[in-house]
Amino acid sequence: MTTNGGLGLARRSLQVGLYMLLGALAAAMAFLLRFDFQIPEAILPMLMPTVLLAALVKGLIFHLTGIDRERFSVAQIQDLSAVFQVNLGASACLTIAVFAIYGRAFPRSVYLLDLITCSCGMVLLWTLCSAWAERRAARRRCDARPRKRILVYGAGDAGSMLIAEIRHNPHLPYQVVGFLDDDPAKQGTRVHSVPVLGPGREVSMIAATAHRQARPIDEVIVTIPSASGRQMQEVLANCRMAHIPCKTLPGAYELLEKAGLSAQIRDFAIEDLLGRAPVDLESRSIAANIRGKTVLVSGAAGSIGSELCRQIARLQPARLVILDQAESALFYIDNELRAGQSSLEVCTELGSVQDRARLASLFRQHKVDIVCHAAAYKHVPMLEAHPLEGAVNNVIGTWNLLNCSIEANVGRFLMISTDKAVNPTSFMGVTKRACELLVAAHASQNGRGTCCMAVRFGNVLGSNGSVVPLFRDQIARGGPVTVTHPEVKRYFMSVSEAVHLSLQASTIGNGGEIFVLDMGEPVRIADLAEAMIRLSGHVPHDEIAIRFTGLRPGEKLFEEIRLDTEQVVPTCHPRIHVFREEPRTRKEMQEWVAALQTLLDRRLEAPVRAHLKAIVPEYQTPLRKQPALARTPDSSPASSWAGNYGTIQVPLS
């Protein structure tokens, strides 16, 4: 360790010395240029003191600004602005010092020449050192293991950064042959001395030429993080025609800020082919809303809840409370968060939103500021078979969490909803619509300043139990891939995008809003199945069959985005819309929930469905025989909940 410390100190001293020498040489050159290399005898006494002063002043300024600690080998074009700004400040300080000594007798043009020569000298120094580092890395690569000869698809910023990283890291197993780019303005140019060989559609011709020269292309790496799904499909099709393996960088939502690009290269995923136009990421307002706060995430071990935890953890909350009843999954997300954010206080709580006493204890213990409610049973067929459990967890659980949040004077309450809540035909959808009404009622009359809102979006790609992992498993088994109906369509979002926009919506809301995320165009599930089969290297309908099984109870052909009664209100974010409607009163909803709890305690399925339909009249119950209720010959006494939508009889015995 002492040896390494000594080498580091020697290297730092060498860098400081180089910058001081640069300042001195620039001042001397400014004098020579000003007087055509023939300095008058009257000016000559000023030369040496000025050179020494320049070395000291500029060396000090370069050190204070940190530019002398920049690594020469990774200097980029974007650093030129910083070079000029630092040199401008250094020359200004030198000018003040020289003027204080020599006054007006000092030739003024030397000041400007000194700024120009020092800036150009610094750029030249960085360029020479960078070239030297690249040559060293190239020599080490020649002695190392064989490299994959690759084409980089996309000559933009990400491609340029990847090239620079490959050149400066001799351990990366890549040798860049050239770029592909569909922009005509870039074709025929060079990026980091690497030629842009042509558009993507010419990859087959480029690969054939390389093969004839006995220098075949081994792989294509796509560096277009902001590409739409259609663009990525075209890119993949071009590479397949050339019979070249293809990998990609993650999309804009997945790119890690601190990790190197080369470490994030991965195979194509279905999410890439269904990707949408990139959304502007406004992280400042989200971070300001969360930084220093205690945030509780319910359903933290689920697909959406775990991504909420990941994104919130990066925004520096004071404490992150993660709540879930799934013990094993909660264990894994706890370990992940602690490994990724060592300074973050993570409080892992095993429990259910159905247990109000447990929730009240958590709020007293942790002094929660923000609640993100993602706990819900979500699988449509499962809840059709177990509606009572769905109502207890989704509706009563949300009611419990809402009331505990208001009693604890929580600042913001965000509930994750679904597009299946719009004109629901499934029991899952009607429970989530009821939850939206509960949130709106609390928001309108909680009286304690808790800002309650809900955000509604469609299917999340790759979430637990969703169609993408199901299709992936079926393809791995050799098929068939099962689709319910040839024309069924669904909205899809990546989980990272959905969560980011949900957090963005939480900063916009004033209470009572239902935010709906722009989910783009719906995707035909049969097309999704075919794309996944092709992505796995098989031919759909030939090597792997697609079988249509029919819609299941509660399913729709098309999902909807909003109700006819909801008023659309614009927001400051182009991808977030807000719907408003007249909320129910909290007292009305409290009576409705009390009646629902009575029905659930009695485990009366048909009345529970009818009770939900009373508050959600657009609910279309599935066309199937309901189980008959056991009745005694003499009718039991009954109480009733009379809302604005009819009267529901609730048996008391």
C-alpha cells in the first residue's frame, strides 16, 4: 500500500508540475508572439518575472479548480468548454497580478495571447497524452486474448462513449471495426477515428465484404438507448438478415448513471422491441419531494413495489420502509437495497395491509412522510376464483392504509391502480376502481393535509405472472404458446418507466386526482407472441405453435383508459394526464366499507359482488353461474347500506 501511495503521489506531483510548466511556457510564448520573437530590451526585464508569476498563479488556479486532476486519457470534446473557462479565470488572475506590478507599462496584447496559447497548449497536452494512452492500450490488447470484431450500430453519444471506453480498457473483449448509422449526414464520417461504414440496411453487404477479406464481423452492438420499438425491430431485422449476433445497451430508463457502458451490454429483450419514444426524465422535482423523507412502500416485494424501492432509494430518502407479506421475496429486495445503497436506512417490515393494528404500529414507529401503495392481488383469473380474498386485500387493505396515513398526518399518499379499473369486467378491476373512489373520498375531506392520489397504467412488461415470462417459459419448453384470443390487445410499459412516471405524477398532484400515464398504442398479444418466438431464434407457427384458448372470465378484448364521466385536465408533463370527477364523501364511503366488511365476514360472495356494483355501476359481472346462498326458511334480519346507487341488503345472521 505504501508503494502504491508513493506512486500516486509521484504521479500527482508530475501532473502539477506539467501544468505549472504549461503556464510558464504559455506566458513566454505570448511575449514571443507579441514581438515577432524579437523582444525589445525595454520589455525583456518583465519576461522572467512574468513567466515565474504565471507558473505560480496558473498552477494554483488549476489546482483549486481541479482541472489538474483530470485524467488525460479520458478527455473528451465536451471538456473543451471547461478548459477555456478555467484558462479564462487563470489569465484574469494573472492579469491582475501583473498589472499590480507593472501597471500600464506592460503590453496589453500579451494578456490575450497568453489566454490563447495556454488554452491551446492544454488541449494539445490532453490530446498527446490521450493518444499515448490509447497506443499503450492497443499494445496490451494485441498481447491479450482474441477480440470480437464488432460493428457499433449508432454513431451518437452512446456509441462514441462506448468506443472511448473500449479503447481505454484493454481488458474488454472487443475490437471496433466501424459504425453503422441511418443518418445520411454521419455516413462517410469518422468518430474517434472509426469510420461510419453505412446505414443499417447495408450490414449484410458490409459483413460479406469483411468475410471475403478473412476478417469476419462477430457481433453488432446497438447503442441507441432512446430508440423506439419500431426502430429496434428494424435494427434487429437488419442484423438477422446478415446472420450476425446482435446485442444492445439498455433503454434510457435502464441506463445506469455510474456503471460503464460496456458492463451494460446485453442480449435483445422483448422490451426493446416494444419500446416507445423516450420520455423526458424530470428527476429534480421527484428528488426534492423524497430527499430527507421517510417513505413507506407497501407491496415492496412485488414487481412494481420493488422497482419503486429501487428508484426511491437512489433519491436519498432519510429512511425507506418496505412492507410485504411475501417473506422470501421481501428478503431478496431487502438484500438488494442494502447492497446497492449502503448508506440508506432500510427498515424491512413483514406484514399485510389487511392488518390495521400492524399498520398503525408501523406509522407510530417510523413517522412516515410518504406512502406508495402497491400492495394488491392483481391476477384476473385468480381473483375471479377467489373474490372474497381479493376484496379483503385490495379494498379493505387500501382502506386500512389510507386511514392510518391520515391519522399519522402523512404528507402524500400514492396508490398504484390499473387500466382494468375502467369499465371493469373483472373482479380485480372492480376492486381497484373501488380503491380509486376511496382515495378520492379521503383526498376531498381528510382535513389533515394528506395529499391522496392514484395513478393508473396498463400491463408492466416482465412483471411477476405477466404474459412475457409466461410466453418465455412456454417457448423454452418448445411450445405451444397460448394466447386467449387472436384480437386481444393490451397496453404495455416497462416497469422502470411506469414507476418513474408514477413518482413524477406524485409531485404534480394536489389531492383527489387519478393520473393516467400515456401508454402509447396497444399491442396485439398475438404479435407479441410471434415477436418473442422470433427473438428466441424460432419460426412462429412452424417451429413453435401459437394456440388460442378463448377469453377467460373477467377478461376484455381491449382495455380502456378513462370513464365517460371523467374530466381530462392537462398537466405540466406531456406523458401524464389527470382525470377528475365529483368525489364521494368520506362518510358515504365509510358506511359502504363497513357494509362490505360485514359481507366479507359472512363470506357472502354474490352480495359482495352486488355491493361493489352499487358503488361501481359500470362493473359488468362475468356471465357465469354464481353459487347459491344458503338460506334458512325464515329470513334473517338485515341491515342495509343506502348510497347514491341503490340499497344493498346485508344479512346480520
